[in-house]
Amino acid sequence: MRQALWGAVVVVVLAAACSSSGGSSSSETTAPERHGPNIVFVLTDDLSWDLINEHFAPHIVELERLGATFDHYFVADSLCCPSRATIFTGLFPHDTKVTTNQPPDGGFPKFQKEKLDGKTFAVGLHAAGYETSLLGKYLNGYGDPPGKTTSPVPPGWSDWHVSNGTGYAEFDFWQNDNGTFNTYKGQDHYGVDVLNDDAQAFIKKSAGKQFAIEVATFAPHAPYTPAPRNAHDFPKLRAPRDPSFNTRNTNPPAWLADHQKLGPARIAGINGAFRMRAQAVEAVDKLVADTEATLAAEHLTDDTYFVFSSDNGYHLGQHQLQRGKQTAFETDIRVPLIVAGPGVPVGRTIHQVAQNVDLLPTFLDMAHAHTSDPVDGHSLLPLLQTDPDPSPWRTAALVEHNGADMSPNDPDRDDRGNPTTYQAIRIAAPHLPGFTRPVEAVWVEYQDKAEETEYYDIARDPYERQNIAGKLTSAQRAELHKILVALTNCHDASACWTAGHPE
């Protein structure tokens, strides 16, 4: 049944595909002429790859089976607000200038100050004739405290149901519903379920039109609140134990060097956090399933791209770190990106390097839309065509992090696990000057310590336990530094594309 349902639907986990022809809708007998596909984009918060399995998220796993999965998809900053600013605008953090969650360097106020609200993918899609909707989380600091002066509906969005920081709790939260400020109280108003209801209503209302919807859940972000129906699931579940769990790295950077082995109490807390995260994901999985069903009922399946991903990853216990997400480790920077639908080969894994900076150009490319604003990203559409190896393609991803001091009001504050300021590149290159074999690695440079660097050979050390930066030759270090400098100084799509091709 699911194969028949989704055989021609695009589910994009931060990716997109090709265009499709018009289709009929059960809610409108005389639908207007369509010029592009619908886009459904589900963006989760702090969702790491270890939560995508058949026990917690069977419908998301099914999307992988019926579409294409990007296994080298990286965020440009593994932190909520900088990552979302990049997703909205197609710009790296060094161009958005949004580098933290809080003012003066980040958050919604900084996004507004840089006039980025007029440069989002919603503005481009709305100009192309799309009905657009944002549900759930926008940017840190939006609507704090609730009120019209701090809670505007930004340009480009024709439907708006967005919460402020109260949304993290999933209960008793405030929300701006198209300019009306409502509080959702009681056990009957679980946050993800409220977004689910709003999403289905918008899709039904927009049937027969071109529409794009982003459903941005707070789950499974801390405090990891599950829906009441899932609160007792997986009673014996514990956090995964890969070889990096509660082990000390060789030659760790200064910010990590003083971490000690986690004791039984902290490990018990980690197990509890992972269990609640898994329970919270179940409601997200239901959102995916319900959206599939609504699209099918409205005869929109063949005409819709469904997008699912996360703003960043998350670590729990790896490298003796208790909880967090702001490192350059794979747990934090590599997140799900899955696409299924028209023209997308079923069950394919895409190995090329992709980033969240690519989402805006991808969405606009899907919709045959354009923007006059500069972007740093590149459309992922070529990777979703029948040729599995389009050439050339970038081989280096950029990661930028501004740390380590954080506001006490920041929901992501982590005094023990937040690295100092760094820039990094994640390389997946068959050839690189100075190297005798293909490079699958991460290179990190810290700003506060002269010459402090990290290099993990992920091909040979997949859990990033051995920092071998000191074993690189001077030529190899120079090459990696050159790539990093080029990417951190690129300011448009052409320059950033060239900088990402170091071969």
C-alpha cells in the first residue's frame, strides 16, 4: 500500500527533485493551472541519525526505502539559529552574520537587523505564485515576550502558526496564529500534534493551488517531551554505545582535554534523555504518516515533494561529552537528508557532499523560481536525476562555529560541551594535493589557540577517536588550510562552488 502511495512522490529530506505535471484535487473541481510541484518540508530540531530506525520512526525509514538518502549532508553550523538562518537564505553563517542563538551576534533580532527576512526561500516561492506556510519554530528569540511588536509575520509567508521559546516544553505554549496570539494549555494540546493538525488543514485548504509548507517541530529538542501516548514506550532503552562512547580522544583540543569519564549517574541521565528523545520522535513520525495520508486523500501525492531533515545533530556520551551539538564531530554536523518522489530513483544512497546552504537554491529550482539575492549554495537537483554520479561536484563542506560563551537564557547553553570558536572542513575527495589516497576526513582550526588543529581520518577512524593533525606533513596542513580559507572567504554561489572543489 505504501509503495503505491509514494511511488511517485518526492520526499525530500533537505533535498529536492525535478518538476512534475499538474494533478487534480478532491477539494477543487476547477483547479488553476499548475506550474510547479508542491513542497512539504519537515524540519526537526536536534534530530540525530541514531534516532532514525524502524522502532522509533518507521515512516521516516520508509521514506529512505522509497527515495534517495544523502549520507554526506552536513550543516554549516551545528546550532539552531545559525543553521536555520542558512536554510532560509542559502547563505553561510559568515554571510548571514547570524552566528549564535542570542543577540548581539545571533537570534531573531540579528536576522532582522541583517534584513534576511526578505531573502528567504518563502519570498521566492511566494513570488512564483505559491501559497506558503510556516508552522512551529522560526528563530530563537522570535516572540519573546509575546506581542505584535516582537512577533511580526515576515514577508513571503501567506500562513503563519509560529511559537516562541515556550514551544520547547510542548505543553502550555504561546503561538502566533496569523496575527492572533493564542496560548495552548492542557494535555490535549501537545505541540507536535498541534502542528500536525495545522499542517493537514493547510494542505487541504491549499489543494488545487501551488503550495509550500515548512513544519518545524521543536521535538526532539530538550526537554525531550514526548506525547502522553508515547511517554512509557521503550522502558529498557539506553543510549547507543559506539566505540567513542565515554572514551577519551587521543590528542584532544584544549576545550575537550579536561573532560573526565562519565560516572554512573551521568550515564543514567544520558540513557533517560535518549529514551525520551526516541519517544518524542514517535510524534514526528506520526506527523509524516498523517501528511502522507492527507496528500493521498487530496490526490496530491504525484505532485508533491515531501522534505524531511534536522537543523543539526546531537551527541549523548560520545567523547566523554554528556549532551550537546556544537562540535565538528559527525554526531553533530552530519544529519539526515532524504528525498522520495517524481524522478527520484528508489532506494538510492547519494554520496556527494551536500549542505543546508543548498536548500534555498534547491527549493527555488524545484519550483522554477528565481531570486535576485546572492546565495552561497548550489541546487541539489542534479543529484536527484537518473545519473547517480553527476560531475563535477563539491568535495568539501564548511562548518563555522562561534563559541564558547553563551547566554544563560539560551536553550542550547552547555558549559561543558561547547567548543571554542572554530572553522572546519569536512572532506570527501577522491584526490587531494599532498595526499596519496582518497580523503574522507574532518579538519578543524581553532581561533583561540595558535596552531591548535584537529584531523580525524574518518575512513580509518570512523568514530573520530584519534586526532592525528600532528602527523600530517607541512604540505598536507597547508593544503587543508588553503581550502578552509577559500571557503570561509567565499561570498556567492560561484566562489563557494569553486572553493568546494579543492582537487
